[in-house]
Amino acid sequence: DGKLKAIDVRIVGDTGAYASYGATVATRVAVHATGPYEVPNFKAESIMAYTNNNWAGAMRGFGVPQLAFAHESQMDIVAKKLGMDPIDFRLINVLKKGSMTGTGQILQASIGIGETLERLKMWSAENKGQEPGLGESGEEGRSARGIGVASMWYGIGNTGIANPSTAQIEIDRRGRIVLFTGTADIGQGSDTVLVQVASEELGIEPEEIRLVRADTALTTNAGATSASRQTYISGNAVRIACMNLKEILFREVREILDVGDGELSVEGGRVFSPAHPTLSVGVAEIAGRVYQDGRRLRGEGFFDPETTTLDPQTGQGSPYATYAFASHLAEVEVDEETGEVRVCRIVAAHDVGKAIHPMNVIGQINSGVAMGLGLALTEAFIPGETNSFLNYFIPTIKDVPEILPIVVEDEEPTGPFGAKGIGEPALIPTAPAILNAIADAVGARIYDLPASLERVRNASRHK
């Protein structure tokens, strides 16, 4: 029936002369070794070895992109042996509500992997026969086209350890709103998202919020900008801070208006009773009253997702509170004489929980695909040889194919307005999808990254 019965995985990594993030990567890849699939019998051995090579750091995905290349290649190999469509084979085996992961965790919500595959299947059916034409280098007779699919899952935040964030939001004596967060925005857009979370919770425009971030004199710890965690974890801390600030505002308004414990709301800089909309008090007026009494209007937020450590003997536990899911479809054209690969199109379907800022989500997907292109085709670090960008080849804008993002919103109940992370998931399925497409085009599989000209040409000749 095409159901997976068992997976036995051995992972060996080279962490160089220093531990760096080696242990972190070893743990994460073991957890993710099943891929986003139900596997009733699972064994994973994950080893990081000290060597005399350069020490290894943390790349986007903490080892999961490399692992996804292995398990998604395997999924295509098995699907072919069974005579099944690669998407249908994946759909038979994907995680769903109530599924148990390899660590014994029961998934309860926000498991959109099946929908990402269904959306790719739908897109493929609607666009059948509309594949891009031959590229400039392509010649009839020696160019082959292929389509490949790959899926992934990714635990949001640190693996099975405390993972907290804090935030504060304050209204000054003039009624101006200031959000304090220790989150470092390194280009992923957390500044925008956290302000949006606050504005939504407080019923005001984002432009009305002043952001103070990553200033150790003024902000408290929000944890590292890593593991795709800031939208989910710091977003929750910000929302909780705003909820606590609202409770303080409501308490003051009940005294000012002499109203009971009925429902109050805040919107447009005023606190009011939905039952009596004409009864309202401006936030600036409340601030003046509070500061006149020598008090402050400040909400504190703290959030640490519910996880458990992995048992050192059995590897069982709940290492992440939520997971992101994605599936990519790649269309490629391969020149079998030269080994040149042109990626024509990537369709990228991502379950993000809730897209708080849709343009930011699309930006992350686009950047992940571009980075995955290099991982798939050009980027290779050879110790002792790779010493500059003259021989480390990063894709340019000319190499980036057409990218069609598909945003799936299977909301996460514990996330801020249902949101999860997107930073690392955007990269992970790209290279596996491209390599599966190359195998589909030339009829032979490449087992090493990147799929260089030599590797593609040799695979094509010796199939």
C-alpha cells in the first residue's frame, strides 16, 4: 500500500577541530531524520566527529537541508520502485493530526504538510504542458527536462531546551507607545512583524509604535535570532506584554468610568465598553493620570514554548512546540553534453501557520530558494583549496529562476495570531527538489552536493 514501515539512519558529521554547533546539529538532524512522514519503526544514530578540518558553524537549517537531500532522494527512489507518483507516495505517508513522530511526540495541530503537497499537485495539473522552453544553452536532442518534488519539516526554536523570550511595551506620560525587545533583526523582518503583532493586539496603527530593539541598556533577553524562532517565540512575548498592558488600562478605565468588570476594548487610542460605545477614555488621558500618581504604564511579556528534553537513552521527548512544513516543485533543463543545469521554475508551498506580514513571508521564500540553488548546483567548500569567492560560486540574480510562492495557513494555536517560523524552512526543500528533477531529466541519480557540471555529465553518461 506504499506505507513506510521503518527507517534506519546513520549520520556522521565533521565538526572540525572545535565543537562549535556540532552537538546542536547532531541532535536536530536525528530528530528530523524521518522527514515529514509517519514511520512506525525508527532508528537514528547521529555522530559529530572532531577532525583537523576547519571547524563547522551553524548554517541556515542546522543540518536539516543536508538531511532533506538524503530522505527526499530516498522517497523518490522508493516511489519509482513502487511505480507510484512521487507526490502521491508522499501524501500516503505524511504526518497529520494525531501522528507520532520519531521521538514519540503526538502532533496536535498546524500540520500543513499534506496541504502543501496537494497545492503542488493542483498547480501541476493546472499548468501541465506549460513548462518553460529551451534556454539559450539548450539544443534539441541533447537537452532533457525534468520535474522534481521535495518536502520538509522543521522544529521551531531550540531542540528540547529552554527557549524563552521577553518583551515590554510602555505608554509614556504623553500617551506615546514604545515597544522594547531584545530581538536582533538581521534582515529577516522581525522588526516589522513584532510591531505588527503589537499594533494588532492594541488596535492601533503600526506607525504609532516606536520600536527599541537589541539595546542591552534598555531591552531584556529575547534569545538568539536563530532556529526560525523570533516570530513564534518573541511574537508571543510581545503579544503577552500587550495583553498585560491592556489589563492595566482596563483597570484604570473601570475606576475612571465607574464601570463593573464587563468587557472593555481598546482601539484607535481609546479604551471603551462595547456595550456602551459612547463611554470611552483616551490612552493619553489614562497615561497622564497614572504618571501623576508616580506609576508607569508598562506591560511585561514572557514566553517559553512547552517542550521536553530528549531522553538520553531512548531519544524520546517533545523537542519542539510546533513545526513548519513545506514542499517544493522544481522544473529543470539539463544539457547532457556539458552537464549544465538550468533551473526554470520553483513552486514553493509553505505552511507558515499565519502570514502576519505576507510580503515578508514571500521575501523569505524567495531568499531561501536562491540560497538553495547554490547548495544544489554550485557551492562547495574544499579544505585547502577554497580560499575566496573566486572559487566558491554563489548564484547571481541571473541564475535565480521564476519562483512561485504558495502560502498555506494551517494556524498554530500557540502562535501569535496563529503564526510559526519561515526563515530556515524556505531553504530546506529547494536543493532536494532540484536534484530529484535532475534525476528525472537524465535518468540517473546524483548522490553528492553540489550537482556540478562534472557530476551531472558523468551521471548522464553512465546511467
